[in-house]
Amino acid sequence: MTLFLPLEPSSPVPASPSFLQVPSDHTVQLDKVLKAILKAKRIVVVCGAGISVKAGIPDFRSPEGLFQTLKRDNPKEVLASGKDLFDASVFHSENTTSLFCQMIARLSELSMAAEPTAFHNLLHTLDTRGRLLRVYTQNIDAIEQKSGLSFGVPPFEERRSKPRTPKPAGTDAEPGENIASTSRLPTPPAETPRCIPLHGTLQTVHCQICNHSYALADYHTSLLDGTPPECPECSAMEATRQLVGKRARGIGRLRPSVVLYNEAHKDGEGVGDVVRRDLMGQSKGKGRSGADLLLVVGTSLRVPGTKRMVREFAKAVRSRGKDGGSNRASPMPAVEEEQPVKTVYLNLDFPVPTREWEGVFDAWLQGDAQVFADMLQVEIDRETRAKEIASEKKRRKEEEDAGERGKKRKPASAPQSTGSPKRRKIANLPLTPPRSKPSSAPPTKLFLTIPSLRARKLIPEVYISSTRPPRSPPKLPPTPEKSPPRPTRRSARTKSKSERLLPALHDDNLRALRADEDLLPSLVRELHCGGS
Ligand SMILES: [Zn+2]
């Protein structure tokens, strides 16, 4: 039985498949499925065109798709369906090859402009949470990579163990000899990429003879014209052969590296190897135990290879569920316990023929991938918030506990921290002398100005101020009203003398010196106090 859970609760129950189970508590069951997905640790996602429609990438089978446009633009061509342009037979005639190239060029434009959808971003979120084992995509738009997933087909183990021909030496090899080392698309990282393109990508083109790969973007114009470009590698090789007098071998044409119906995937072994490891588990790393939940999204499951893969994963995650349960010591047999949700199908329509899928999916979430992505994101955000609150609570509790411990210890340590009474007395000595200027605050910083040598001969006083003396003659605040500068005998004499003998010494300077005469003794005392 497959639980029927439309994302839109009011959706009518479809007539087929017959094995659908309609729950009375729709919301509760839907919530359970979402929780199961959030709880899973090694999710395998198999996705198709349905996740990219929102990004503006057309579904080729849909009547509104790109195929209809091409058919309208090329009325002479006998094209029954979009599938015809994705069949290996497109290369049988120049016309269909040209149409195929045009279609790919337009598609690559759309792909390059496309932004990841909510579902693509969800995949990335699951990956950063460490819950995503693998995404197998049937899409050729490579938007998964844009969302932040590592992407590509890893080299096949057996090939990798063979000594690889270094790239520069490739020119010496016979065409077709060097397939393994040149046919990767794109260059995969050392670790198995998170997303495996099942049907190639629009990012590259490769030579039909020597298998060399090139960036599609570099040949876009030629493809848009409907002309498959010549292979540079073959061209170089041909030139060399001509030079040494060897017979011509021909120059290959570059074709888009997307896998067509009725042709083998050129990286099929590499893909198969990853599938095998994700099914069975491997010796180390994240996929050690193999997938524990299967999510099939936005695909009508019509490609035989994908169908087989989905079935195998469904079997694997279910058997793992049983094994995993036996690991935990549970004395009571879980007879009444509901079967945990392990296989989820998410699409607007159920795959046909429906009987092929009986017993494969635990739940069918009927609806759009983007609506689902938003729903799950809400759950993820809720979970994240709950975790944050919990950790904040824990932190506060720890702080409180630490505070409690500190309080208990405080009485013993208190006298030590404040120091001896004697020291405290010294520290509390008033810094401000009793005879400070009435209007100004106590000086915090003192500057000492020693007159120049010539000036000192005449005026031996030292000038101390709470403000930094400027380079130019200092402009002091006007002398307080109540204590106007008293023309003492000495200052009167000095003034007259300086005016006569030292014209460089400004009047203001002299006034400042006089003004500070009264303050000087108290400041000196203050300096002593502060220094103790
Ligand atoms: Zn070539």
C-alpha cells in the first residue's frame, strides 16, 4: 500500500492506482513523512524535469515544451515527439543532427540563465546538514551544481587503477585509445560528487571519434547555427599524420554530452559504481551504511535504467530499516508499530503503468516539488530554532551554575581581592589637591614645557599645564575675573626685560607663565601623590 498524501489537502483521490491508501488523519500523516525525511541520515534523491520547470527549463515531454517550438520552426521535419530529438537516431541524418544541435544550444542558454529553485536549494540544505548521501539527476541543466552540490561522474575504479596516459602524451595515442582519461565530464573532484548526472550535461561537448571533451559554451554559436563543430584534437592529429606521411583517419565532430535514448552512457560504468556503493554501503565515509531513505521527485519514471535503480534503492532502504531496528535492543516485538516511511514519491502524477510500482513507495506526496521544498524548509527552520533555543538554555544554565559556584566561593576570596586596608587607604587618597582651580576639573594629564635655552637664561620658570601646549604660542583661557594677573614686581621686571631682549617670546607666553605661578606648587604636590 502507498499512502496518498496530496500537498494540497483538498485534492481529489485519483482513480488509479488501486493500491492507494487514503488516511483519515491527512495532516498527521503528512507531518510524519516530513519528520521521517528530516530524521533520515543518508537520503538518496532521484530527480527529474519536475524540479527544474520552475527554473525555466522546459520538460521535453510536455506539449508546451521546446519540442513544439522546434517543430513549428521546422515543419518539413518528421518529428512525432520530443523524444525523437533525444534519440540516438538524430545523428542518422544531417537535418536531424542540425535540429538537435540547435535545440541543445537553446537549452544551454536557458540552463546558463537558470537559477536554482527552492527544491535545488533544499538539496543543498540537506547536504550542509550532512543528511544527503546522493542526488541522481536525470536533468541535464546542472542546476544542482549551481545550488552548491559537488557534481559530476567519478572515474570508474577499474579504470582508475590502470596507469593513465599523461595529457601531453595523448597526441601519440591512436584515436579512441585514450577514452578513459579524456572522457570525464566535468573533471570530478577526488571525493565522489554529491550529485551524479544520469544523462550527461549541457556543459560539455565531446568528439564522436576521439572522445575528447570541451566546454559547450566555446562552441555555442556553431551549435546554434545547427553545425556540429570539428574536433580540435582530431584536427591536430590529422595534421601530424599528414606531416609524417600517414594515411588520413578523418576528423570527428563534437556532439553535446547528453545521453540519448538507445545509446549507452559513455560514463555508465562510473555511474553504476556509485549506485552500487550507495546501495550496499562502503568501507568508509558517509555512505558506510548505504542509503536509509529514498526520495523520488519530479520524474515520471519512464527511463528503464532509472526505473531499475529506483526499485533497487527502494529494496535496499527497506531492508536496512529492518536491520537497523534489530541493532537496537528492543525486548518488545514492534508488531503494532507503524512501518517507518522509507520510500517517498513526490510528483503531480503517479508513474504509469501503476502496477509496476505497487509496493515500491510508502507514500506518494502528490504535488509540486517547490511546494514540498517550502514545507520541508519550514520544518527545518523550526528544528533549527528549537536547537538554538535549547543550546541557549543550556548555556544560560551553565552560566547560572558557574555563578552559583562563584557565590559560594566569594566570602573566602573577598578580602584578598580588595587588598589590604593599608593599600586601600593609599589608593583612596584624593588626587585633587585642596587648592585646585575652583572652576576647572582636576587635571588628568600634565604637560611640562621647558622654555628654550635662550629663554631659560632669562626666565628660569617651568610651565606646567593640563592641556597639551601647542607648537604655536599657547592660547590659554582668559584669566579668571576674580584673580586678575597681579603685576608683581618680578613679573613686571621680567616683562620689560623680555620685551627688550627677547622679542621672539610672545606676550601670551609670559602671561601664561604668570597665571600658572599660583598653581605650580599644588601641581607639583599632585605629581608626587600620583607617583606613589
Ligand atoms: Zn576528436
